[in-house]
Amino acid sequence: MSSRQTIIAAMAALLVTPAAAQDVTLSWGATLTSNYMSRGATQSDNKPAFQPWAEVGLHGFYAGIWASNVRFPGDPDRDRVEIDLYAGYRFDLGGASFDVGYERYIYNRSGDCCGELYGRVDIEAGSGGAFGGISFDPGDGFRIADANVGVRMMLIEPLSGSAQIGRSYGSNYGNIGVSYAIMPNAEIDLRYHRGTDNRLVASVGVSF
């Protein structure tokens, strides 16, 4: 079974029995951004991107799908759509929230690209907190694909700020910005990214 089939099977397994289905949660949303930035590099050739997502969960286990339009300069395959399939488990321990899982990257022309195992942690502290994560590339001898840490804090409600630094495949990156909660399930984010590409990015996202 391929990695993509494994993730799809995990999503279906959450709905295997009627009893389990009663406890299943469904969340979804979308983000409209002026530039799809990932680890300090543009994935949309500095153009806007629309990024819908959906996720199912059951007792801490989850599986989901995320998508975005892309545009890579010099891409011979002319990929225009990225689809990420992911699955994992979230849990709380000692005042911290943990998240471990696997994500697979698929493109409309070049197809099934690659995947990463990830681990993330989020720690609440007063009106702010700290977060971090690490990803490994199983296709490259479990090389560290990304490692990052960050902090966030409430400035003047509903305005919050956050900053992050990281390193991915030998390149350093970082971002700093502010988020404004329009309503409980919607926010506007303005963020400066520094890395391979240095850009100011505006985004608006909703979740349900």
C-alpha cells in the first residue's frame, strides 16, 4: 500500500463503525493569501493563493486534506495545484499539547512527490505561549527536513502577535506578524517572511 493510500485508509477508518461515527468531528475552512509562503520561500511565484482544507477527527486521531494553487519558476512540469494528505494523533501532556503525524505532498502534473513525518508541541503561558516542531524526510534517510520554534502573545485583544524562526534543508528562515480576530472563527494576518524570499504577506482565514 502506498503512503497516499495509507492516509486515505486512515481517513476512512475513522468512520468504520456507527458507534465511532457518533464521536467523529468534522472541521473545515479556507485561507486567501497574497502569497503562498512556506519556510521562507514563495510557492506561488509571489502571487495570491486560495487554500481550502477539511479534517475529520476521532478521540485525538485525525486525518485531513489541504490544497493550494502553486506556481514554481522554472518548473518543467508546470504544476499548478498542490494537495496535501495528512494523518496523525494529538494529545495533551503536562500542560503541553503534542501532535505527531505524517503528511504527503501531491501535485497535479508531477504527481506524488514526497512526504514528511512530523512532531509538534504547543505550550500555553499566560496570555501567550511557545511552539515548535520538527519534520523528517523518510525518502532521504530520515534527514531533518525542517526544525522551528516560535512564540506568540496577546497584544490588545483581539490583536495578537507571533514570531518564528526555523531551518529547512540548510536554509534559515523566519517570520513575524500580527493577527486580528474578526470573529471567533475568522482572522486577518499580516506577516513579514524572511528567507529565500523576503516578503510582506496578508491573509484572511475562516474555520468551521
